Amino acid sequence: MSKGRLVAVCGVLTALAAVLSAVERLFPLPMPGLKLGLAGIVTMIALLSLGRLPALCIVICRCLLGAVLGGGITGLFFSMTGGLLSFGVMILLLHVRPISLWGVSMAGAAAHNTGQVLAAVFLLNSTAPLGYLPVFLLLSIPTGLLTAALASAVNGRLRRITKV
Amino acid sequence: MLNKIKIGDVVTVAVILLAAALLWLLWRPGGTVSGAVLSVMGEKTEISLNGLSGETVTRTVIGKDGLILKLEMHGNAVRICESQCPDQVCVRTGWLSRAGATAVCVPAEVILELKGGEEPDALSG
């Protein structure tokens, strides 16, 4: 892939991630603080089709954009902690043979939610937010499955574009 | 295009479920309520809930960045009923009626926690 094409694809994916985060904010789930972590789909796609470095850049740009688009500094802290932790877990697990995309994605979602709760623990200097973690962890299973299904579907189509 | 499920995926699910179950057991709200603790930007205040059985009492709290929150107390239950924060997580938490239950507002740095009578919560404190 040429450099220009790589940058263009990164830009499209970053925009997609920012839109997904914004859409997510419009549909708060009934449980407090819960977010679907839809932006994880983009992280997954980027990891599969572009590699680690572009994927990391997309995660960081998405978090910065999210802060500008209304998340603020607190939001930035939350999304960065969640985003980077889940990114780290995903690149580690992608190399573990007995784990498929499903497991990687679920672990990524769990890491994302854990990261956000830990950010809240740090920010509030209280262990109270840990009480939310069990529900967050349980929900990371369906979220992770959804992410894996969507990411692999999109990845197949994206390959046709990026390989030209 | 979808991958086959491997053994590691099952292990991942098991680990997540186990972690959730352990945390849930450790942080499970329960026991009798002795009072509430309100923490605003790290500053803690005790709220007595005695003798409030019939009436509903409200209280206004000013959190970080001047965000105003309204607390409501009724019987042995408390809730954050209004907040100027953008995400409204604390409001959606609803009524807290069991010891150990918490409502957290991150933008305003406000934590509302119900304290238990007998069993002190070893881990949160």
C-alpha cells in the first residue's frame, strides 16, 4: 500500500471511530455509565488490515477527537485509558494461537471497560466505581462478539480496497 | 470469513465471568443501612438517615466546576435526583437502598455511598 493510501485509510477509520463514539453517546444504555465500546470495531479493523502502528495512531487520534467533540479532558482521560489498555490486550492476544478473533475481541472489550473503571477509581480516589465492574465485564462478552463479527465482515471488504 | 471458536475463546469467557463473579461477591451491597456518606471532591460528609421514614428530604450539593447536584432522601434510601453533569450516570443509578450501594458522578467528583451497620466493608474505604 502506498503511503498516501495508508494515510487516507487511517483518516477514514479515525473518522469512523469518532462517529461511532459520538453515536454511542446518543444512546446511553439503561445501566449507569455503560457504553457499547463501538469504537473498538475500528481498532480491530485497523489492527487486522493496517498493523499495529497505524492502529495505535487511530486509537490516539480518536480519543483526541472525542475530547474536542464534547468529551472534554475527563472524557479524554477515560477514553485514553480504556482505548490504550484494550489496544495492548488485543495486540498481545492476537499472537496467542489458541485464541481466535472472538476471544481477542471479548478480552479487548473487557480491558476497555476495566480501563474506564480504573480511570474513575484514580480520578475519584475511591474504590466505589469498582462496584460497577462486574456488570461492565459481563457486557463485554456480547460487545466483544459484536465487535468481532462486524470487524471481520468489514475487514474482508476493506482488503479489496487497500490491496489495489 | 468468521473464525472458528477456539479453546482460548472459551477460556477468555470463563476468565471474564470469573472476574465478574468475584468482584460482584466482594462488592455486593447488602446488610442494614446505618447512614450515608457523601464525598464531594474528596471531602466526606456523613448524612444521617434516621427519622426520615415518611418525608422526602432534598439537599443541594455543589461539585467540581460548579456543577449542581440534588440529592433526595426518603426513608433509608438516597438518590441523586438531578445533576448538571453531561452524562447523567449518577441520576440513572437511581435509588440506593442497600448498604454498600454507591452512586458516582465523575464530572462533579461526587460519590454517594450507603454505609452498613454490622459488616464493615473491608475493601471499600
